[in-house]
Amino acid sequence: MKLLIVEGNNEEARAQRDAVGLKPYHLIFKEMVHFLWPDVQTEIVFPADGSKDLPTAIQLTKYDGILWTGSALSVMDDIPSVTDQLNFAETIFESGTPLYGSCWGLQVAATVAGGEVARGKKGLEFGLAKDITLTTAGSKSSFFSKRKSGYTALCIHYDEVVKTPKNAVVLAYNAHSKIQALVFDYKKSSFFGVQYHPEFKASHMVLITSLLSKNLIKSGRFASESEAKEFAIRLSEEKDLPQEIINYQLHTQEVKAWLEYISANRN
């Protein structure tokens, strides 16, 4: 299987993460797909760094699937790092290659397909997205065949999809966000994505907490620096965490199901 991974962060955001020892998101994705599918071949593109030399729709057909990472950006910002990614998403949908997206990847895909993304009415969802509930369609979806409704996942997002593309089907939701998982077809391609981050491990969230601690306190997610540190310690020690967070195979299971789907439907 040959996959393309789309890095959602620009060079500046990647440098900020590197400063605290956090791997760039495309490498986290690469490690995940090699864990789930050991003999996979992966390539990376960086549309947030500019549109030059990005694959054409015809060139994208050589991939069995494309995965789009998270990002610190917002699709509502009219800046090149965003618009270049939206344009590249259009190219992907023209190619007919199946697309998966986590968080930012979901928001980009939904936006270009005619949906709408806005700041969530309930503010930031950070750390643990709790009690994610499968819809009737979600409980029947092969992507969630091994999920038990009411699961927890690692997450970080201010923005969320507030209007779905025309033919989209919501597969999961929770009290914070009405759309935690979504599928739809647009142009020639199919899309599956989630608002949380299956690719993350608890150790990744520890580093993100450190990187964003001041903003997290300012947003009200944590009352103080000590509270943020306590949360990071809880994650690092895997204390009082559900099995679907501790067990990486469980945390990534919907991505594994998507890989199985595209493998079964390869030409």
C-alpha cells in the first residue's frame, strides 16, 4: 500500500513544536500508519509551506490513500498557509483518491466540499474528548465496528465543523461537538475524518500541554500552571485513563479500519 501524508502545519509551527521535543505531525502520522500497516510506503507533502511542486490530480492517483494531519491554523484565516491547503484539498478530491483527516484535516475537507467551520460555541476542547457517542450510522459503519459508544480520545481544537457538506453523514458526536466523525463523497473522492486525534499518544499530549500551557490557562482550560502540570503528569503516568487512551492499538482503531477499507477497494 502506498500512502501520501499531508502535513497541516507550516514551517513556523513545526519549529515551535520541535522546540519542546514534539515531532512534526507528519512524522507522528508516519509512525502510526507503519504501526498499523508495517509494509506501507509513505511520502509527505507540505502545502502549508507553499503550492510549488505539489502533486497534480493525475499524480495523486498513484496513491491508495491520503491522510491529512492536524494543524495550529484556522480555515477561517485568509492567508497563504491556509488557502494553499484548501486548494490542494480540491486537487485531492479531483483525483479520486480516498482521503482521511484528523481535526484540521476534517475541517479542511469539509470546507472545500461546501461545509462550514467556525469557533466552537463551547470553546476549546483539549486533552480528552469524553463520551464520544456513535450515531445510528456510526454504529453501522465499518470504521467503528470495534468501537464501543461512549469512548474517549485525545483532542485539541477551538474550531469545529458547524455545517456539513450536502451528502455528509455524521458518525459520532459528544457534548462538546456535534460532529466528532464524518463521512462524505465530493467530486471523485470519498472522505472519512474525525475531530479528535487518533494518531496522538498520551506522551504527545504531554508535550502539547507544555507548549501551550500559557494559552490553555488564558482560555480557561486550566486555572493555573500547577493544574496544567498535574494534567500532564496524569497523562505521562497514564493515571486514571481509559484503555482506549493507554492502548495505542485501541486509540487508532478507526484509522486501521480505514486502511483496511482502502486496501480492500484498491483497483
